[in-house]
Amino acid sequence: MIASAFIIAIGFGIVAPILPQYAADFGVSAMAVSAVVSAFGLFRLIFAPVSGKLTQTLGETPVYVVGLLIVAASMFATAFAPTYELLLIFRAVGGIGSTFFTVSAMTFLARKAPPQIRGRVSGAYASAFLIGNVAGPLLGSALLVLGQRVPFLVYGGALILAAAIVFVMLRRSRLEDRANRDSRRRATVAEAWRMPSYRAALTSGFANGWATFGLRNSIVPLFAATAFVGTGWFIGADQLAGVALAAFAAGNVAVVLTVAKRSDEWGRRPPILAGLVIAGLATAALGSAAHPWMLLVLSLVAGAGTGLIVPAQQAAVADIVGEGRNGGSVVSTFQMTQDFGAIIGPLLAGLIVDHLSYGWAFGVTGVVMLIGAAAWTAAPETLPARRAAAG
């Protein structure tokens, strides 16, 4: 799963800084460009309940592999999209496959990881994504010299490779799932909803989806590519978009590899709270970046804050599901909430950019993340050892 995550992340990082510019070449507005990102998130949201049910019925690994192949097909189609409307459709189809492999992966890790190392497992899985996200944008910017279609074709090929790795390496787990599927206890959304920590996770998941998966992948590349044209920096504005996303990912990796794994000792709540505040303030300040180096520094800090949030938040949801249980519906509901943020964030941010400014778009996003932090101030710890000590 970790090897597959690394390959997926490199591919995603390759296309992330290019996609908004690719969409903008069709001559559409900033909001329409953001809609390409939102369409991906919308179909993730719509199909999240389906992915949860399929995961419970078929097991995690088959759903994971099918999801990767769907996204691969959408990438190949995106590379040759003749119109903006078809580009929107192809990205939406990719969202279906994305929610399949995301929900099944989180469910798999929640079931397999013992509570005492759950934070480290989540951190290792997140690290694979983040290290790939550092290399991906830089590689994507370099591939632009071969044409805008090449990065999408490379990502599609990477997804096929990731699917093959999971299919072969998790064969034993797939057969065990088939044999034990009916005997596994299931965690329900109604049970999870009664826990304040789950409600807090949904709130912070929405905020993180808005900022990290929405605004970061839609507005930041546009801001980098337009606000710093003619600054005379040693790299062009188009390449700066990829470097900014790489800086964000580098901040993620630095924290995930050092501090984030400590959630098994400190608890889930402290790093989530600190991460939301740090990332929220850094994101709010992005619109005030007057020089490219300021954009990169703030991206690095925001990435560091997000590096605290994601592994601890995933571990908290896994704590709520419980070891050995199939939590497909609980995980998919969390994923839906995060995807809803990824849909609303780019659309509203794009609308704000069109009618006000980038500064306002980044400022509103920072406030949303601080609201996510406020939700966790009233929520109890989910780590079993810490929870028992507090009781």
C-alpha cells in the first residue's frame, strides 16, 4: 500500500500544477478552472457511499485496484480532451475511481494497524504520498517541455503500475478478505456520530479538504502563474506553480517524518489543533506574498501544518472505527465531508478571485481552517491509552 501510494503521489504531483493552466487554455474564467478541481471532488462525494458499501462487500484490495484503473483511464482521456466540457467530464469520472481507492485504503489501514502504532502507520502511508508530492510537481514542470499532454499520460501509466503492485503484493490479504468478510464486525456511522471526536474530525476534514485538496490545487497554481509574471526571478511564473506545490509537500514530509508519528505518544488531538492553526494562518497570509520567495516560504509553513493534521486525523478516524472492524461506511462518510470541502473551496475561492482578489480567497480559507481547530477544542482524545488515562 505504501509503495502504491508513493507512485500515485508522484503522478498526482506531476499533473497538479499543470491542470489549472491546462484548463485555462480553453479560455475560461478562474471559477471555471476551479470547477475542474471541484468536479473531481463532487464525484468523489457522490460515490463515497458506494465505495464504502463495495469495500464492505468485496473487501478493500479489489476496490482499491479498480479505483486506480478508473483514474488511469480518466487521465488518458484528459490528455486528449478536445473541449473544456469534456475535460470536466473526464475529471469527474476520475473522482469516482479516486474515492474507491481512498476509502478502501483508509479502511484497510484502520483494520490492519494495531492502536499502539496506528499513528506511525498513518504517518508512513502519508509520507509516501508526501514524498511523491515533492518530486511530482518538479517532474511535472520539467515534463512541460514535451507538451501539456505528456504529464497526464505519465500519471495514467503510473496508476496502472500502482494497481499491479497492489494486485500482486496483497493477493493473500484479498483471499483472506473473501474468506472472512461475513464474520467481521462493522462500525456504523450512527455509532461514530455519537462521538464528539468524530464530529470534530468531520469538521476539520471539511476544512482540510477546502484548503489542501481544493484551493491548494486550483487557486495556488493560478496565483503563482499570474501574480509573479515579470518579476525577473530565476524561474518563470509557470514553473513557480510547480515549485510552490513542491514546497508545500516538502513541509508536509519534514513534519510527517519527524513529529507527526508522535501522535501515538501525545495523542491525536494536539497535532490536529496545532496543524490547523499553523496551516490556517499561513494560508491566510499567502495572498499578501509580494515576492516569489515569500510564496514558497508560506507554502512550506502551510505544508508543515498540514503534515500535523493528516496522519493524526486519519489515526483518529481509525481509533473510532476500532481494530479488526470493517469501517467502510464510517471512513466513507469522513471522506465525503472532506470531499465536500474540496468541492466548495475551489468554487467559492474562484468566485472570490473573480470578484474581489486572491488575498480575500486565501483569507477566507484561513478562517475556515481555524473553525476546524475550534471544533477540536471541545472534542476528547481518541487514542485508547490517552483516553483511558484521561478517564
